[in-house]
Amino acid sequence: MEFSGDSLNGITDSIRAKPENWIWIHLRHEEAAAFAAGAEAHLTRKLAVCAGSCGPGNLHLINGLYDCHRNRVSRYSPSAAQIRATK
């Protein structure tokens, strides 16, 4: 069983609904996920996506995005979940 941040529940539920369309790799740190997705996109030349929770996790995704920019991996797309504020 995998446990992600609460802000990613919508994404993980959607992936679990159609597992044949996705390869889900759970990592414990957003920066590791960003670099892993970048490496996957670089080696396969296919779209790779990573998701991070709100707050500092979004900053860690930027490091992987910059690495892809430096390596000219154009098919990499980071995705960060946001939590709606209640009034």
C-alpha cells in the first residue's frame, strides 16, 4: 500500500481507477521524483510526469525541471497538487 500526501489523493485515485494507462512509481521525496521522471523522459523520449505535495515539495520539483532544461529534455512535465483554502 502506498501513502502519498493528502493533496495528491485526487491524482492517486484517478491513477488507481485506470491502472492500465499508468506506471505508478512512488518515491518519498519530490526532488527524487523530479529527477527520476526527467531521466525516464530522457531515456525513453516519452512523456514522464511527477507530482508533489503543496508547500516545499513544489520547490523541489523545480530542481528536476531545471535539470531537464539543461539536458534539453522537452517532454518532461511536472505536476503539483494544490489544496483549496476554505473561507
